[in-house]
Amino acid sequence: MCCYNNEKMFHDFLDNIHSQSVPCEVIGINNCGNKNFNSCAAAYNSVINQVKTKYVIYSHQDIVLQSPDCLKKFLSYLERINAHDILGVAGVKFDTGGTITNIKHVWKHSGEIGFAGNIRLEGDFMECDTLDECFFGGHTEHFRSFPFNERLCYNWHLYAVEACLNTKSNYLCTGGGAFSVI
């Protein structure tokens, strides 16, 4: 699922996603000119019932999966988490003081490519307190049962953070949480 405000970026995103080694259906939410939705939370909540798969992944329009097996790898991690866990590619543990990730980012001013976070992920995945919105997901039924809070997340930021904290609050004793993966 991708809410986009730039058609060229979204088409580039689609080309990249469809070059992956596993097929997927993309639900694109056109918000060019910010005319249809006031927040990403509202946009995603409006179409969650269209998802027909066990898992849903939310992605920014500017994500580029570097190898054809990235989505396959992410799906393999989704199969290892609990029904109320949320999985992402960048996360924060409150006691570490930084962003945990192995994803790379193009710096706008210099054009250089570097790591987006300041803490490298060790191993295949680790528990985090919150996740970044750039690329995350989980069991579709979880997001149907616990939609994004449109009152708290009334713009384009922090909806994944809110979802993680809400999940941890509701499922603290059953291991619900956020995980960062390679």
C-alpha cells in the first residue's frame, strides 16, 4: 500500500516493486495536491478493507528495493512474527539513542549514498519500540482491528510510531512489538 503525491515517483516505485522475485498487489492511493486526504493515517484506513492478503506492507513512494529478493526476504520475516507484531526496515529502541537500520539513503544536498540510521542492525532482526514509516507492515487483520489513529496522526508523520506504541500498549504481555529488519 502506498499513498503518493508524486506520480512519477509512484510509477518508479511500481516498476521497482514489480521487478521483485515475488508477485504482489499494490494499492496506490493518489493524493496528488493533497486533495483527497489530510493524513496518511486517513488514507490507509480508507482502503485497508481492500487488502485480500494475509499481510499488508505500507511504503513511501520513494523506496527503492536494491535487490530482486528484498520483498521475498521481508515476507519471510513477516511469517516469523506474531499476529500483532509490526515489522519495518528502520526502528528505534528507546534505550539506544539512535535509529537501527541497514537501509541506505541518498542525501539531498550532496547526492551521496549513506546509511540512514546511526546504529547498524546486527543479525536478521531485533525488537524495537517504534518503527519509521518508510516501509513497514504486518498481519492485515491487525491493521483492520487497530486502524491508525487519525485524531493523533492528523498529518503525514508518526502514524507507524503511533501504531507501534498502540500495539505495545495493547499486547505488552503477549510479545507484541515492533521489529527492524535488514
